[in-house]
Amino acid sequence: MRIKGVLIFLGALAALLVLSCIGLRYFLGIRFEVRKAEMGTHGNRPVSAPLGVVRAVAPGSSAATATDSVGIHAFNEIYAAIGVQPQDFERWENAHGMYSQGVDATGAMLAPGYPILSKVASMYIDPVTLTSAETSALVQECQRAILNSANESAKHELGAIGALAEKALSNSAVIEFGHP
């Protein structure tokens, strides 16, 4: 009986809160908004936590020892530059599984012409460490993708990834794509 009374009181309190918010909006023009928390800013635009991180690592070492990295915020825009839309990821995973690394049994790629960017698309599942040859190929793929992109954020991130790959090669390191 006592619990029922408490529930009725809480319901009445919630109704009063809703009516108060409606009244404030109607009479005073005050609006209440619930917004996603922002992690910081980059210039004048908000920046959230990266969806992925690209790191330069020495062969045989762990990503924890990496000193240079690039955060990936424009994941969809980067892949749009190479012809892969968000729904394409879902279709690919349904057809070939999450661990295909962007290549199916016949050799077809998630992003035709971009074997490295196809391979690392699943970085959010497990980290993907490239070989030295793949790190070198990544530089070329980033340069081609920049030319195809209409999105400035994607161009910036692809440029930073390519530059990191060049730096890694000059230091006898390789690139690892992973989660933050």
C-alpha cells in the first residue's frame, strides 16, 4: 500500500515537471534540450572521441609504445571518398563476416582498388597491423582518396594518415589501425 502511494506521488511529480516545462515554453519561450556531450573542439567545430586511431609502431612492439597517432573522426567520409557507403559495410559484413579484412574468398574487395583501406575497415573489431609493404601502399591509397574526396575533414585525416605512414617508413616502423 505504501509503495503504491509512493508511485502515485512520483507519477504526479513527473506530470508536474512536464507541465511546468510546457508552460515555460508556451508562456516564456524557454526550450529545454538534451544534447550529446562533446569531448572538445577543433577550431570552431565540436570534436568527439575518435572512432579509430592510426598509430606508427615498431615491428614486433605493441601499440602502447607508439608515440605518433592520428585519430579517425571522419570514418564514413573517408570511405565515401573511395566509394563505400555506410550501408555497404553492413552488406559486406552480412555476406563475408566481420573478420574478412575487406577481401572475400574470390579476391573481391570492400573498396575495389583500395586493398589496404579495405583491409583496415574492420579496425573497430580488432586492431590491424600493416606490413612495411602495406604501409607504403597506404601512402599511395591516401593520396588517391584525397583526390576523390569532397569532404575537407576526410582530406585532412587522409593526409595525416599518409604523412604518418611516410614517417613510420622512414623510422623502420609500420602502421597499426585500431580503436581508441
